[in-house]
Amino acid sequence: MMRVVLYRLATLVTAAALGSVGGGGSLGAQPAFRGRLPVTDAMRPFVAIDTALVALIDVTVIDGTGAPTAAHQTVIVRDGRIAAVGAVGAIAVPSGALRLERPGYTVIPGMVGLHEHSYFGGVKRVTQMSTSGPLLYLAHGVTTAMSAGSMLPYQERAMKQAIDAGRIPGPDFLITGPYLDGAATSSTNARPLSTPAEAQRIIAYWASEGATWVKVQGRISRAMLRVVIQAAHARGLKVTGHLCSVTFAEAAAAGIDALQHGFITASDYVPGKQPDICPPENMRIQSTIDPGTSAVQASIRRLATSGVSVVSTLAVYESFSRERFRLDTAAMAMLDPEVRREVEANHAALGAEGGLTVSPALLKNMMRWEYDFVQAGGLLGAGSDPWGTGFLPGFGNIRNFEMLREAGFTPEAAIRIMTLNGARILGRAREIGAITVGRQADLVLVQGNPAVNPQDLYRIVTVFRAGVGFDAQALRKAARGLVGVR
């Protein structure tokens, strides 16, 4: 009963903060931001730096382009954009700039998350993270986030409106609307599509509501996927998918823009795979498949040269591994106490009969596949996919960095995957994703050096979004205890 009361209270509070979920008109197409982020009264308690001209002096820079890490750098931010980057002494600090001398700190671009959610799933009562989600993403350096499907799409739309209006701090959210699937879907959270006209009508509606991507699920047919892609592209939307009935190769041939999760969801390698059928053993059989075989390597090369991108979500699958995953105390503190008990029970039940489990061997295969995909020229981004196994917004994005390093990527390559590659996949590489002159000043100030110690990336102090510096600790404090309630 207490849980129900809390949930209803949170719903009323959220509605008051965000405005009517169904009202407010269409979000429409959102132009690229071209000035310093306006600071509203609601955002001010979280803002540490609110000045048009800032100099970060004597910092280490990992710039997102893949270039070598550079020590003793100065980064100048003016009016929300990066005005200069270079060695200390080679860059003149403008008169009147706020001088922040930060030796021992590292600056990376704001992260671009490509599989994010504004709801918290994997628990008995799915709840919208309209408050806690934006706070946690921004606190952990995610300044741009694409939601990869929504169970509560109207609430997600309202959340984006609240962020855009400055009623709550958060990343720039790109919404996808509801999950779309085939007529035979087994999911109660997806919108089944029976006819081309139905698919076209739904995509047209969500395009008018501000969606910029469409997310398809694992029971869609090849023919319906082609309809979805054609309808989405005709309206300037892109398509991503968690596939199964359609192989990666088939989806790439149909023109899909991004494939979610990588090797673990690729049904291309299931012996006897039937067209338009999701093999029940998919996501399990890959632990027995060697990505180094000539057949798999050939498929990776074909996919890498097809133009389709892949989104890495290594860390969320690790959360299904009894051998590897441990609950993070700092993350657990962000959960509502009742939800925390449920998440802890979920974790304790890992490996139970009938549940999804991911072995260390399968994780190694996933890492190998993604590394080889990039080596073959493929475009890899990353996302967190927060879930009720103890995997939360922001925390998961940073864990991805550690796992990409474990997969064999250099620190610079891992940061590029999580920043500039993500911007490229979203079609925003000219605006965000790297620390270069002219780009929007989405920056993350970290105490320490993640290139030397990957865990330093958890020590985020300040997150700049369009030149405004947010206090990461204040954001985390505000989110404490809210996940699972609001």
C-alpha cells in the first residue's frame, strides 16, 4: 500500500513539474543548439559555473577524435562553444575569463548515449524516471541521450519538454516513441504492426510528436522492417532495432541505421535460422560460437562496410552475469528503498532456472566481435540500457568505458566510441562529440586521468552542457532515492 501511495504521489508531483503529459503541442524538429544554455531558476541550484567565458587551464584532454591524450592543455569556452584548445602557454587566456586551473584533472567530451531509457524496467512496477533519469545521466557526463524505445512514451515526451524548457537539468534527449514490433509480438510493451498503412500512420504520428528515431523489436518481419525504414526515412527519422527474427545482414540490406547490442542479438550465426522467425536459442548460442572463425569474420567485414552502425551495450549484459557483476553501492543509493530490495533480490536470483544469464565466455565473445567490427572499419557507438538488475543511468555509461578498454580498445578509442562516434550516428558530428574549436561546449571535467586509471571516470566533478557547468555531486544528491518512484 505504501508503495502505491508513493507512486501516485510521485505521479502527481511529476505532472505538476512537467505540465500536462498530453498537452503543450508538438515538439517538432529541434534545431541544433547554437548558444550558451539558458539557466533558469529551476536549474540554478545545480549550476556551478554560469559565465560566458571560461578557461580550463593545465588539464589533460582526451578530445574524442581518437587523437593521443594531451597533457597540460588549456580549453577556452566562450558563449557555449569551444573557442580554443592548445598547450598551456600557446593559448592566450582572454581578459575577463573565469580561470579554472585544474592540474591533475582530465577533460573529455560530453558522452552521447545511444541506448538510454527514461523508464526503469526489469522490476514488477515499471516507473518513469522523469526526474531521476535526467539528473543521473547529466551527473555522469551524458550530455546527449537517445532513448531506445519507451514503455511510457507520452511521459517521455513530457520529460523532454521539461528539460528543453529548463524545468529540470538533463541531457539533450532524442526520443523514439513506443517500441514497434511485428503482429506476432510476444511483448506486451510493444506496438504490433499488422499492415504497411498502420506502420506508416504510427510513424507519421510520432514524427509529428517530436520523435527523431524509431525502435523496432525482435519479432518484426523483413517486409515490415522495410516498410518501417522507408516510412521513417521519408520523414527524416532514423531506425534502430533490437533484432532477432531479422538478421543483422538482412537489416543492413534493408537500410536500418543502427543495430543495438551487437553479437548477442545477431541471429545470423544460429544454425538453421528460418526467415522471419526469432530462434528461441538466440542470445544463448553465441557463447558456443567463436567470433574468430572465417565465417564470422567475413560477416563482420560485410557488416562494417555496409554503412550500418552498431551500438555497444556490453555493461548491461554484464549485469546478468553472476560471475562478474556486483551491485554498486553508490548506484543502489539512488533507488527507492522498496525498489532497492527488489533489485537486490533480482541480483541474488541471477542464474536461476529459466532466467537470462550471460556467461563470462559470452561477454568475451561480445567484446571480441565489437573490437573486430571496429578494426574492419565499422562505426560503433555505445549506450547503457538501464535495467532492474542494478544497472542505472549514467553509472552504466561509465561502466561501458571500462568494458571497452577490457575489449582491447585504447582509452582514446573508447572515448571516441562513446562521444564522437555517437554524434556521427545521430547525425550531429559537426555540433557535438569532440573537443575541437567551434563545437558546442559539452565537456566533462574528471578528477584524475581515465587514460591511466579507467575508474577515474567515475570521479566526475563538473559537466558542461552548452557552456554551463553543472555540479555533478549536486545532481547525484538530488536523484538519491528517486529511481523507481520518479
